[in-house]
Amino acid sequence: MTDPLLLAAATEATARDRSRTLEEPKWLLDERLDAIRRVAELPNESNTLWTTYLDLRALRFGEIEPYATVGVAGTAGEAALPEGAAALLHVREDTIVACVLSPEAHAGGVFVGTFVEALASRPEVLRAAIEGGRSLPLGDRFGQTARAIAALGVLVHVPDGVALAGPIVVRWSIGAPGRALLSRTVVVLGAGARASLFEELVSPNGATPAPDSPQSQWWGTLEVSVGEGATLDVAGEQDFGARTAAFVTRQATLEPDAALRWALAQVGGLFVKSRIDNRLTGNGSRVHQAEIAFGGAAQLFDLSSYTRHVGTDTTGDLLMRGVFGERARGHIKGLIVIERSARGTDSYLGEFGMLLSKKARSVTIPSLEIDQPNVRRASHASSVAPIDEAQVFYFMTRGVPEDVARKAITLAFLEPVVARIPLLEAQERLRDLLEAKWASAHGVTSIGQAA
């Protein structure tokens, strides 16, 4: 019987067909089959603390047909790099339209390409990164769905000791009515490497679908391995169209003294389910995570974060913030686990929601599981509230108009992520998106004009 809350294509037959089409080795087929078995057995929400806060009612899985294959445009290797970028991979619907490296990245032996290409040139890197399901949470049904029936796999490999000055840009342009792309992105940083990754999720050509058109979906992963002493910055900007749903699962494993920084912004889409898993297995590893969402209309953002401390003297600093106007909803959930081996842990989780209207809703659910009393810090904080009227009053006493004060407070609430977007052009674009979101929530079409 087909599950009405999952893609009809999530079957063993589809998994086998994808593997056969891509001429994958047996070990990759085994990966798909293991995943599809898990999809059949897992609930949509495996954390019983959060079950009541998963709402898929707005989604129309029955009208979605996933792409079976992804082709490569003949001009993909001739595309122009964004200014300052080390590499660009751009996927538009079911076609790779750009895949280029800078001279610096090419000289350093950096690889950005599909699983098919990786199996020909770096099979040992790919296999070591993902075999046995180690790069995705095995209890997450949505991530396992991508693992089972993804039509495209991407590998980003930065070898030992290589340092890139500019970001690797991975861009997904998705939004064709009635279609879905399922993909996997695997990022491997060798020991001592330094790099940044910028993932853009946008509508193709900025297209706006009709309100009654079929929905579209993107199911993606970001499976990160940060080697000993390596440093990775990951920034993401999501601005899908109003009829697109996104399911994204990100997991990172950090080796000794590795460092990872997340800066993720969720702005567009009909529905967004975002999960981040951080596994600090190496002694002295550290992760800093900031994720924001700005919702309007009837958008729903389901954001969850898991951080597991395994090594000694590890550090986690996790911040999640959401602003919700009109009838938008935000479910912000997090769990920190400190295992018995994780002596000297320093970990903090903050979840904060701001409501701009009486019909907007948000919940924040931070949690701790501590099995090691010898820690430097293990704490969490959360709140959901309207804009602080005391802050508004402070601005107004200094001659700032009330509407300007409220806008400034809201955008400043989200700025910690905006400031960490690596490309200046993308950073300014995100600020423009947030300003437009504010204007829409307050019936303003331009500065100072009522709609």
C-alpha cells in the first residue's frame, strides 16, 4: 500500500532502476536497498518528543513525479564562475548547467563532480565517506529516502592541506510543477584543509508558479566529513517558490581538532523540513551553527538540530532563530547528546522565535541528554514572543519612527546568519529578500508606501 505521506516512487523497484541506469557498483546498490528498507520501517518523525509537531498536511505527494535521471549540458564546463568563487556546480531541474573550477582549485586537486565521475577518478574517497550509511542519520526517513532513490549524487573533495580562498558554490534551481529532484551532496575535507561551501536553493529563472499549479519538491542531503585539523564554513540560502516543498538532511562528522561553521537561511518555499546532525567524534573538534527562518503567508518551517558529543574537549555553539508573520508557523527543535566519553564538553543550544502577527505560531523545543558530568558547559535557552516593546520604545525616544524601529529590530534578529554568507552579492541578495519579506508581512510594497 502506498504511503500518502511519502513519494510513491520510494520503492525497491525505483532504487534498483536508479542504480541500473547509473551503472553503479554493487556496493552502491546495497546502499540504496538498505535505505529503502529503512524508509519502509521508519516513522516520519522518529523522535517521540517532537511527533506532534510534524505537519505534512499541506503537501501533495500524489501529484509529484521525481526525475529519473539528470543530464549534463554540453556547455556546463564553459560557464562563468561567480566573482571570487573557487568552483561552481549548478543544477537546474534535471540538468547540470554548470560545473567549473577556478585555476586555484584545479591546481590544488579539488574535485567537484557527480558520483559517476567520482567512481571513475576517486572511488576510494566516495566509498570511505558514505558506505554503510555512515554519512546520514539512519533514523531519519526523509534522508533515507534521498539515499535510496536519488537521481544525482555530487562529490566535493578538498585534499589534505589544500586551502581555498573563495567558496565552492553549489546551486539548485528547482520549481517545475509536478516534479521533484532527489539528490545527495557529499563533502570531504582532508586533514588540514580549509574551504567554504555556499549552497543556493532558488526557483529556476526566478519563475513564480500559479497559485493553483501542482507542487514541486526538492529532497537533498549534505553529507560532510571534516578531517583532522581541517576547517569548513557552510552557508546556505533557500528561496524556493511558493509552491515548492524542501526536505534537506545535513550531517557532519568532525575528526580531532576539526572546525565547522554553519550559517543557513530559510526564506522561501511552501514547506521546509531541515535537519542538521553534528557528530563531534574527534577530540577538540568544534561546531558553530546558526540557522534562521523568515516565514510569511501560510509557510511552515520545520527545523531540527541534533548534536552528539563523543570526543573529549569538544565545543558546540548552536543558534536557531525564526521570524513568523501572517499565518506562518515555525517548529524549532534541538537535542544535544553528551556521551560518557565526552569529558570537557562545552555545548549551548539557543532557539528563539519572533511573532509578527496574532495568527503566526511557533514552538521551540530544546533538549539535553547528558551522560558525562565532567563538562565545561551544557545549557540551552528558548523563547517565543512578539517584538520587544521596550526596544521599540528605546528607538522612538531617539526619534526613530515606530515602523522603522520594528523593522530594524526584526532584521537585526536575523543578521548573525546574513553576515556570514561568503559572497557579497549573495549576502546583499539575502538582505533584500528579508526586507521584502518584512514589507509583505506589513502590507508595504515599497519603503513608506502601504499596499
